[in-house]
Amino acid sequence: MKEFIMDQNIAVTFLTAVQAISVVFGVVISVRSFNETKNKEEHARSLDRTLSSWRANALISHGYVRASESITGYRRRG
């Protein structure tokens, strides 16, 4: 009977350790995933700003918008 209890304690300890390790891995994966998502969002915002800047410069250089005007209006000169 003592051996059965000892075996049961070892099994419970082992399963608890496995569960703790899986929780740690889950947290690590979640944090990495969150950081990657954050970096992708920042990259997307940066790319959007760059493209907006290029579009604004193109509109100004082609005469659609004066440099002093608001780019959001996209008013044609004339």
C-alpha cells in the first residue's frame, strides 16, 4: 500500500511539473505572438506614413495640390 501511495505521489508530482512547464511555454508563446503583432502593426503604420508622404509629394509635384494646402482635401489647382 505504501508503494502505491509513493507511486501516486511521484505521478502527481510529474504531472504537476509537466503542467507548469506547459503553462510557462504558453505564456512565452503568447508574449512573443503579442510582440510580433505589435511590431507588425508599427511596421504597417510606418509604411502607411511613408506611402502617404509619397502620395502627397506626387500630388504636389503634379500640380493637384499646393504645398501649403491640406493634403486631405486633394483639391485640384486651376
